[in-house]
Amino acid sequence: MKNWRQPSILPGFGLTLGYTIFYLTAIILIPLAALVWRSASLGWDEFVAIALDERTLQALKVSFGCSLIAASINAVFGVVTAWVLVRYHFPGRRLLDAIIDLPFALPTAVAGISLAALYAPKGWIGSLFAPLGIKIAFTPLGIVVALVFVGLPFVVRTVQPVMQEIDREVEEVAATLGANRFQTIVHVILPGLVPAILTGFALAFARAVGEYGSVIFIAGNIPYVSEIAPLLIVIRLEEFNYAGATSIACIMLIISFAMLLLINLLQMWSRRRYTNVR
């Protein structure tokens, strides 16, 4: 029988593999299995009724729609931010680089209160848009702002190391061959960054979908308007409707898994295409 394990000079493969499987099972697989099992206790008809409930559908639409928009914004401006931090040297660059990690350390409730105070109609930023008839806080637009805030570091920190490894001589060669700056970015630099951008997009999207603390303060939590799915789950738990809460969570799990699978497939295709081109 052919040995399926790759030879290695490091010992302890069996022990570490066993620990990895045990850890993933205890921390991830068992809770997810319990979630599915608890949802299955409802029966198919009740599960479908909860899934097709108008309030549930609207909450899912707000959560996933705002998360998708926020992750897309971060995918663009996160790359621009990483480019500035990697390619340019200016006073305060290290301070700016450190500020990028602030959403990682800042408690989500603090971020939500701060954003709500800033973007409220009488806040520093919200008061600038109020005369134009644009209301940011307590609307889905405010949710997008909060999700952009918490998701930006994921894109920047994913793209930044890859961007640092790009050899500048490749850009010089492209310039000597007659490529302008735009062509160099689109045809030389960007293809190598696409897998990292998709990874950062997926991380930002996953964080945004499950975000709760920074959103509830700025969202307004109005049913059918700015109510997110995680909040609806909490409401069902407070009503002691555990089966309904787990059903909504199971729906979110299925949708999130499908979207992340699609993103990973696109990432694999992009990486394979870039390798073949090279």
C-alpha cells in the first residue's frame, strides 16, 4: 500500500493531526452540527415558513446586502490604502499603518457608539449631509459605514504582504516595453494581487455578516428597514423561541457557506490562471 503521507524530517505528525482534528471538531463541527440538529427539530414545513417569513427575508437581505457592499468598498479602497503604505514614504506613515489595526482592538460597542454619534443628523459628519436630505445613521447606509469600518483591516493586511513581495523590476521592464502606468497596473501588478484581494474580500465579508456590536447602535434596528439578521436571532432568543433563532442562524450559515465557497473557487481559478500566464 502506498504511503499517503508526505515524508518529513519533523516528528509528531500523528499527534498533531489528531489534535487538529479534535480541536476543529470540538470548536467548529460540534457547535455547527448542534445548530443544524436543533433546526431540524422544527420539521421541514416550519423551517420553510420561518425562512420565507417577510421579516426574516428582509433581515437577511439587509445583512448580506450591506455586507456585500461594504466588502466591495473595502476591496477597492483597501488595495489603495495598502498601495500607499507600501509604495510611498511620508511623515506619519508608521502611525497611519498602526491606525489600520484599530478596528481589531477597539471594542465593537465603542465603535458603534462613536459612529452613531458622528453620523447622526446632529453629529459632526451627519450634520454635513442632513441639509442635502441624506440620512446616514439609523438607515442601511449607516450599517454599511459600520461594516466598512470593521472590515477594512482584513483587506489591507491581506494585500499588503503580497504587494511588498512584488519586484519593482517587473514594472520597469513593462515600462521599457512601452506600457504606460495604467497598463502596468492592470496587466502586470493587479493579476498577482487578485487572489489576495479575493481573500481579503472574503474575510471582510465574513466579518461583516456576523457583526453585531458596532451595527446595532447605528442601524436604528427598525423592522423591515434596518434590522439585521443577528439582531433578529437575539430577539427570537429573548422570546424563548430557540428553534426559530437556530433556524435563522442555520439559514445564515447556508448562505454564508455558499458565498464563501464561490469566492474560494474564484480565488483558485484566478491563482491558476495567473500561474499559467507566468
